Amino acid sequence: MARICCIRGTQVRSGGKIHRSGLAKKKGGIGRHVTKVVKRTVSPNLQTKRIWVPEFDGFVRLKLSCRALKTMNKNGAFNTLKKAGLI
């Protein structure tokens, strides 16, 4: 299953990690040098949750990021699902 939040659409992003070698000048070395940039992925913090929706009188199973979960707590489950187009 895709690693995408169903409310916000947050998904895996790609970026770069900078590899450095050498000892810092502060510690008596000649300084840190960039040797290469390595591709890496940054995954969202996804949780699979059962959310109670009183308007449906039942549970809905969703894959949410933690940011979307905070939004649901603030605005309510029904309003958030309606705005996301899941209802």
C-alpha cells in the first residue's frame, strides 16, 4: 500500500544527505570536507487509525499522518473527511 496520507496527501519525499570527512578545526583538524551527496528518502509519520464518526454511527479506517490526526482533533472527524473529499 502506498505511503500517502489520505487527508493531507503527504507522501515520501526525496532529498540529499551530505557526507563529510575530516576533523573539525575546533578540534584541531584541518576542517570538514564534503566528499559526496547521497540520495535519501524522508517518510511521513503515518499511522493506521480507526476513527469514530458520530454522523455515520460507526468507525472509519484511515492511514493518517500525525499532522492530519491533530487536524481531526481540532476540526472534528466529519468536517475533516468532508473537506478532504472522502465523504
